[in-house]
Amino acid sequence: MNNKIFYPLISLLLIAPFVLIAYYWSVIPDTVPIHYNINMEPDRWGSKAVGLFLLPSISLFTVLLLLFVPKIDPKGNLEKHINVYRSIVLATTLFLTGLFAMQLFQYVGYDIPLDFIPLAVVTLMAFIRQCYAQG
């Protein structure tokens, strides 16, 4: 994946949550669920600022860290397999942005089923494993 596709796509996935936060800020209640138990029931609540900015901030930090890692790889192995690495970064960012979108739309009032999140996690892990096997 070349730079002309990768960086704009990653940027879009990282900026979109903040645009959605600005758009829906006034509609979201002041207290929102910020953690769910194994049965996908809320078990921790927090302010909407924490609920809205936590996942996009984690996503942003994760991507920045993942983009920095190839620069400190002492053997340069990641540079040899940069397309595979970028695919993993993109899939992880897409996954985190998707989780945020589900969370946001649930806050706004849509009935978003959370039952398939474990399947999404397993799919992401299988994708990463497949990328690793190819690299």
C-alpha cells in the first residue's frame, strides 16, 4: 500500500470520530456507559467527555505508536514488509473507529447490537495472523 492511499485513509479514520463528536455533542446525554461486561451490559458510567474522547484518543495514540515503531526497528525488518505492516495498522484503526461509531450511535439513541464485537475481535486477530504469515 503506497503513501498516497495509506496516509489519507488513516487520517480520515482518525479525524472522523472527532468530527462526529462535534456534530452529535449536544444530543448525547451527560452520563454515558464507558465499559461493558462480558454480557455486553454497561457496568461503568462516566461523563460524555470521557465516553466520547477515550476511544478516539486510544486509537490516535495507537496509530502514532505503530507509525513510529518501524523507525526504531534495529534490524529494519518492518521496512522490508511495510505493506503488510500498514495493512495491520489500517485494519486496527478501522476496527477502533468502528467500535467508536457503534458506541457513539448507541449514545445518540440507535439500538446497536453489541453481540458481534467478540466476532469482530476474532476477525481482526485472524487478519493480523494471516498478514503475519504472509510477511
